[in-house]
Amino acid sequence: MVKGVGVGLRSQFSHERDKIIQNVDFLEINFGSGVDYKEEFGDFLGKIPCVIHSVNLSLGSVEPPPRNRVDFLKGATDFLRPSWVSEHLSFSRNNDIEINNFIALPYTDEAIEIACRNISDLQSYLGVKVALENVTHSFTWSENTYTEAEFIKNISEKANCGLLLDVTNLHINSRVHGYDPYEFLENMPKDRVLQLHIAGHSEMEGVLYDTHVGGIHQEVLQYAEWVLQHTSCDAVVIERDNEINLFDDLISDINLCKELYNKYRR
């Protein structure tokens, strides 16, 4: 199983193999249909462990994920041998209509049943643990009968899967919807947390956005510290998609996360 501080592999610095291997403990491979995983990760295979981060399965949709996507992910899982595969707890597809976004599910028993079926089937087919990621959302469904934390906990326990806690998303959601982020964390099943996502975010005209920029907010670091102190989480991934040209642009955030990680994991 991967442990330590890793980064999401990005094209801007994927050519800097030796420097990456020297500075991080593992890599997270972003994965959608059409990704040439042998080309993207082949140089790293056997030299550094990895996890896969899937982005297009829509596990909350009534219809199961498209078979071609699941088969493609299975091929990548068999080739890369990740410690686990993560995916967003959301939906983005209805029959042939699909959007490039993650929509939060209604927190209802029906949605729990649908998500658990899709997650259990996926986990069984891939042969590795699946970790669910909490997503940002700008609205809540009127049909909700659970809190966000209760909903995530119920699904993770019923589907017997892991959790990927994105503490930047938690920070944004707690501000937007006015809930206590530590109460959210307290309600998570602490033995199911496999991984953290942490990233910089932006604020424009009073609105927070998950922009994956550099510079991690102090409150976000405090949530990450709470998770490391109180849960089974052994893996932290820094996400960076903006304000990046080379791997060196990540070094300050990597060192910051390593210092925090080593405080609780030696």
C-alpha cells in the first residue's frame, strides 16, 4: 500500500522523472477514457508506486458505468497495479447525455442504494479497493434526508469501500453551506480513510473555487492535520493543475505537506 506524500502526475512535468522520484513517495495517475497509461506512466513503472484517480464513471447514475470505460480502467489497473482506485461520489451522466462536471447526489436512501451497487460491482471487477472522493457543490437537493457526512459514511460502509477525503473541497463546501468542517470529519468512518487530496483554491468576488493553484490555505492544512491525527489515512496527494510549468513549482507545497505528514507518520 502506498504511504507518504505524492502528487498528481501532470503533463507539465511528467518528463522530469528522476526529480519526481527523488521528491515524492508515490504518484496519482488521473484517468479518463483514451488515456495512454502505458505511455504516460511507463517510464515510472517499477520505480515508484501509484494510485489511479478515475474521473468519468459517474458512480451515482442509475445506469452502471459504460462497459468500455470500466474495461479500459480494468486494463490500466492490471498494468499499473495501483494500491487503490479512487473516483468521485457524484453523477455526470444520464443515458447518452454527459457533462464535464461532478454533480452532488441527493442524500437519500435511493441514491445510497444506486451508488453502492455501482461501487460494489466496480470494486469486485477491478480487484482493488475503490476510494470515494467528496466533491464540491454549490446547491443541495430539497429531497435530502441525510447530511453530506452521513451520506458518505453510509455508502462507504454499505459498499465496503475506502474514502479519499479532499480537504480543499471540504473547506469550500463548509463555507458555501455553512456547516462545521470538524463535525463533518468526526462523522467520517475513520478506518476507511485511505487518502487525502489537498490543493490551493481561489476566491473571486466572495466565491470560492477549487482551482488547484499553488499555495495551500492554512485552514485546509489544519483539516489535513486533523485527518492525519485521527484517521487511518497514510497517503497525501497534492493536486496542481494551474500556476505550474515545471516540477519545481510544486516543491514548496511538497515540503509543507511532508513536514505535516512526518509529524504524525514516521
